[in-house]
Amino acid sequence: MIEGIIPTEIAAEPAAMRSTLIDSLDGARAAVAALRRGGVRRVHVIGNGTSYHSSLAAATLYRRHAEPDDPIVVPLTAGEFRTYLPRLGPGDAVLGISASGEFRDVVGVFETLRGRVPTVAVVHVSGSTLDGIADHVVRSAGGPSHVPVMTKTFAATLVATELVLAELLGGDRADRIRNAILLAADHAAAAIASAEPLVAALADELAGAAHLFVVGSGAAHPAALEAALKLKEMAIVHAEGTESWEMASGVATIVGKDSVVIALTPDGPGRAATVDVAAHAAAWGARVIEVAPRLSIEGATLLPIPAAAAEDHAPFTAVPPVALLAFALARRRGQDPDHPGWVERYHSQGLTHILGV
């Protein structure tokens, strides 16, 4: 096993997912029951950074299962929602994601809306500010995080968020989503085990890359955003997450021989588009890595995920292999991702909520 706190937490992600499915279900059901009694018609899911990526992923999954008469789910950054507070009515609710329960914009929104609009907080730790001001708290599981880079807590809080939205759908659809998340935990464990012996040698080959792009379609798009964030936070390298059709335009203008393209291509409707744009990137000289059940691009390197891993759950199965690569690349580039130097930059902006420090 790769030594380090972060690899240990990545390895713990599947267990954290399974624990959250059990431990958070009652809280999710209680929160949604209250929202239903209030006649909820629109749920704003807010967060920043990793939590924003979770809001995008959970809203994407919700849309896959929603019918025309179901409530609308709107993902937004907490900062945007707070600064440009929309007109809210009796059918609105806000679901805020903050692992620490202290992120200032989520806290600010909940303080502003207290007593006006129902609020649900997805929180990983106990005794936070959000615990005291949210109408309902859904706590993710899996134990404390000991590093400021979110890996295990990303998986756990995303599961908790998806549980809330699944209960909003209810019935057989909620059952199917929970079962799919449980299966995704197994797929994540397999992907982590497969990536671990591969990432050190791959990091040696990528150490001098100037630009890294992570691309995916559907739910693999927020997975790409999160994977790119892990590369930035750990390896301190320029990394950009993008959606497949968006990469075909803007990003395509700068991809070249000094670029690495990491294509998240689980089987699903968006796989062909992601493979297509990554194949073009290879033709333009980029080094291509496929996080996929099989190779589709000549000359690419495979970080394998199970063939049954669903596109809708790419944030659980495709992000961990890239996070392990990010850790190995950080070590290769002389960084200490378990104790990153950027924490004080966050603190200097008033972001004192960071876990693991």
C-alpha cells in the first residue's frame, strides 16, 4: 500500500460510503418528510469547492430519475447563492453541503434564511455551527478526516446528499439509488486496488507535464472537476476539469505535447463523446490516460475501473484512481500532500473551516 494519510483515507472511501448509507438514512428521511409537509417544489443545493462538485453530481443523478411533477433541484455555489440571493417562496428549500459545518457562505445563507425557508445541512463533523442553525442535519459517516484534502469526506458527504435527494423521489426510485450507491462502493474498492500498483510509475512519466486536463460526460463531468481539484491540491500543478463537449472547443486550442488528458470513461451515454475528444487530444500530441473499463485510444494508459461501474456514479469510482495518481505525482514533484503549504492561503481569506488541520 502507498504510505501516507491521504492514501489511507482514499482506501477508506468505500467503507465510508457503506456506513453513510446506513447511518444517514434516518436523518435524510426525517428531513425530506418535513420538506414534503411544507410542500417543497424547489431545492437549492449549495456548496463550494468539493461540496459544489457534490451538488452538481447529486443534482445530475436526481435528474436521471426525476419525473415532470417532482421538485426541481438547482445546484449552485454557496457564494453565488448568498451574494445573489434569489426570490424564495413557501415551496423553496435549501440543502447546504459543508463537511466541517463551518464554511462561511453556507453558514451565512442558513443564518439569513433561518425561520424563512427550510434548510437541510449535510455535515461530516459533530457540534458545528450548521448543527445549531439548520432545520435538519444529515450527518455523513466514515470517521474523522486527518488531512485538508477531501477524499473520504467527499465520498461520504456526496452519499448523504444523494440520500436526501433520493428520498425526495421516494419509493422504488429511492431504493434503486441506494442499491446503486452500495454497488458503487464495491466498484470504488476495486478501482482503488487496481490503481494503487500503477500510479507511482505513471507519476514518474508525468512529472514534467505543464497542463493536465480531466474530462468526462454526464456525472463524469463533476467527477472530472473533483479529480482536477485533487491534482491541484496535492501535486500543485495546473489541472482543469472540463465537460466533454466543452473541451472540444475552448480547451482544444491549447492541448499539445506538454499536456496530459485524463479521460473518465465509464460505460454510459457520454462515453463515446469523451473517447472522441481524448482521441483528438492524443492526435495533437497529448499524453492520454483513460480511467475506464478498457482502453479505447491507441497509445493511452489505462487506470482500470470495473466494467459494471455506472457513469452516474463516476464521482465514486473514477475520482479515487486520479486522487491516488495525484498523491504519487505530488511526492514525485517534491510536495507533501499530507501537509500542504496552501492551508495558510485559505486561512488568510477567512476560510478557517478546513478539516484535518
